Amino acid sequence: MRYDLVTLFPELFATFTTTSFVGRAVEKSIASFRFQSPRDFGLGKHKAVDDTPYGGGSGMVMRVDCLVNAFEHLDAQALAAEQPVARRILLTPQGARFDQSHAILLAAEPALMLVCGRYEGFDERVRAHVHEELSLGDFVMTGGEVAAMAVVEATVRLLPGVLGNEESTVEESHDPGSGGLLEYPHFTRPLEFRGAVVPEILSTGHHANIAAWRKMQAIARTKSRRPDIALPPESVTKKPRRQ
């Protein structure tokens, strides 16, 4: 997977791309990163990439010409190297809500271009030059860099060979394979901590009963914490048998 980052602040990614699973993916040549600043195509001696909005209003708007030139420059470099051009993604509060199902789809792409905005936003005509728009949620940040990191983090861990155990991505919160439920609770040593004890069933070694208990816990947790999530048809689960 190749990630093309269009950003005015590539230095924000310096530690991110060399740390944890993202850094491991780079070391294993499973993922790679390219950075392109729109300022390389800015105007005037100050390399301006924004301007005042037509019709008046507060803030500055990022110019369509500077951004599209950055997109096309990255594509031209990819084609010259006989690599696939990237799927262009605009990171904006107006985009579709990014979720686990979308992360799975994007992880199957050979290359992603993540466009990070700044200032008041993008010239509307930029939208005609991207494939889709994504949002982390109903809030606003000063730039798209953190959102880009979130998309990278969510997709890179799904690439084969990144995680030590491929099953780590199965039965986790929002996974489509588990019906989109929140993940069941996890426990490890010590067995007891300040009066809180690990549920006895997890020490029985009865895998079928443990699986049933975990499914019940996932359903209960989803009902309690995220009533907006539709439960799968099989949400009524039998209680585990007593030993």
C-alpha cells in the first residue's frame, strides 16, 4: 500500500510513520509514504495557497489550482515509476463518516491519496478532482493531518503481514464479520484486583461456552453503550451451560 499525503505540514508525520505498526509496515515494505505540499505550486514570492472567499466571509480558502497541481504531480510521478495512481480522498467534516467497513475497503486499494485541508476549507471545485470525501465525525479540527493519520492507522493494520497475529482484526469492535457489535470485555492477570475478579467462565477452558458468553457480553455492551447500532438478527443468544 502506498499512501500519498497532500499536506502543508509533512513534518507532523515524521514520528507517526516510524512508530508502532505503521513503522513496522514501512520497515517490511508493506506500506510506503510520499508527501506533497501544495505550497510547491503556490503563487508569488510567498507561495500562497489560499485566498479570500468570493462573496465575502471570514477566513481564507485553499485554492483549487494549487491543490489539483499537487494531485496531478503525484499521479505523474506514480505513472513514471509504473505504479498505480492513488484513490483521492478529501478529508473534510462534510464527508461521509469513516468507519471500520470503509477501512476494510480502503485497505484493499493499492494506493491512497489523503488530502489535508487548512484554513477555512477548500475551494468547492476541488471536490470534482477527488474520488470521495471522508470525515471522522461531527466536529471540526484546524487541519486534516490528524484525520489522515486516523485513516492510515485504521487501514495499515489490516494489511497482511503488519500484525503479528492476523486474528487480531477478527471479532473486534465494529468488525462487519461480528455484526458490527462492540467488542466483548477482555481480562488478563492478576485473577483478582482490589475485589474485582475475572469471570469464572473464562478459566474453564470450555471454548464453546466462552464464545457464547463473549457474544452475550458484546450484545449487552452494544445495547448499553451504542443503542444506535443495529443488532444482528441472532442477537438472542443462549446462556452458556453450567459445568
